[in-house]
Amino acid sequence: MKKTFIILSALLLASVVVSAQKPDTAKVIVHYKFSHLRDTNNRDKPYTENMLLFLGKTASAYKSYDHKMQEAMMRKQVADQVAAQKGSGGPINIKVTSKGETSSTEYYQFPVEKRFVRKEKLITPYLIEESMPVIAWKIGNDTASFGTLHCQKATAHFKGRDYTAWFCPDLPFHSGPWKLNGLPGLIVEAYDTNKEVVFKFDGLENVIATPKSTTEAVDHSGVVVKMVGMDDPNEDPNIIAIPTDAVKTTEKEFAKLKEAMRKDPDAFAQSAMAAAGVGFKPGNGPGSDSHHIVNGPAPEINNPLELPEKK
């Protein structure tokens, strides 16, 4: 029998079956450079991240490219260490140094069904269903080109900010980055009045089939290391569907979970592992030496992405 070592890259929690959602396949992938001025006291240091928008005929998924690359680096480290140990069963140490934090939040839009789902991760993935954003766009006559894409201007007030969006009528997708949607063409670029929130167009590519990778690293002695709690790369990344291994929750309950994890990460992890029937030792949870991602201190956020509406 193969011996299996569990790597706490996140943690394994009991999976909850999510209601079936007919999957779609991405036809186009749009790259964005996302910028958000979280701290108005440090205007020269906005949060930045490379993002991807997967576009299918009936659905879209918006995810962090940087986060996916970080997870890929972790898998490679595990695979390399397992191969070097040759079955000795030694400790696996993961250290991924990045320029800053990355987001595991993902947004799924199903315009035909008027369904919007946000995926969050606190060790285990959670799904929070929201109302499909309805944005009262005003389409103007101004035009601009982004690369070879000829775009038209639209403006709207959304989530406490006044946005300008440039959409491409030649690309008949009604989605855009983040929660932006509802224009007669792909939203190629968008920003608020003060450019404190910017979704800058960074390229577009047609989807081509890519080989599937694996969550397991195997050495010649038959030792298997499973990357528990990470997104399963065996799934085709170009398939757009709500994850079926996630736990449904509400915004209120998710806020409670975040607070519990903030107060005592090890206790939170231990409780999660107990629920899954997997052993856990304090110190092996988030932030331990066995899985260490250097992202720096938590940022100051006095200018959230979604602002309260003025009364």
C-alpha cells in the first residue's frame, strides 16, 4: 500500500456537494492589470495584481493569475523534494516568496440564469451566492482602441463609485472583470473617477487545449504526496463551472469564520481538520514553517473596493 503524506498547503475540510451547474468552456481569456488604492494615506503604493477573465458562451470566471502561479510554484517544490528524498519520508518544507499578497477570491457570472457566485477560501473553499449585479450604464459616443479592439465608452455609478468602462461590441460577451457586466460587448477596461480602482486591459488570447497537471507528487518508491486544500489542477482550467468541492455559506456566516481564523489560526485549523477526520498538530497551520508564503504585513484598508452609498 502506498504511504500518503498530507501537506497542509491549506487544509482539507469535508466537501459539500453544491447544486449542479451546467459547465461552460472558455473561448477567450482576457488579461487585466488590477490596481486598487486601499490606503489613501499611501497613494504611491496601490495594491496590484494580475487577473484573468475566462469567457464562455453562457458564463465567465474572474480569477487571480498571480495566485494560480503561486500555487503552481508550491506544487513544484513538493514534487522536487519528494523526488530528492527517494522514499525517506522526511519533512516537506514549502516557501514561496512573492512581491505581495495574492487573492484566492473568484467570481462566477451566469448572465442567462442571472446568477452570480463568489468563491472565497479560508483553508477550505466557500461559495457565497449574490444577486446578479444590475448596473445602469449610459452608453456614450466616444470610442477608443485597446490594441486591435475598437471600443465604446459607457459610464455608471456602481458600489459607491462612478465608473467609466470601455466595451468592445465586436466581442459579444456581456461580462467583464470583477462584478462589472451588462454591456453589449466585453468590458475591456474600466476605472473609477479618481482611478483608485482600475481594471487595465493587458491582452486577450484564444483558448487552446492545455495538458492537465496533477495534485500528487510521486517518487520511485511509491510515496505519494497530496497537495491538500489547493485548487485541483486535474480539472481543466478552461472549464467554467461552480466548484463542487466547496461549502455553501452566507455573507454573515463567512464574516464570522474570518474573524475566528484571525483570532486563532491554529485553533481554526485544528477544528477544520477534526471535522475532516484528519490529524493536525499546532504549528502546522497557516504561517508555519512547513508552509510559508512571504507576503508581508496585512495592508491598511481605509478605501474598500465597495464603498457605502451616500445618503
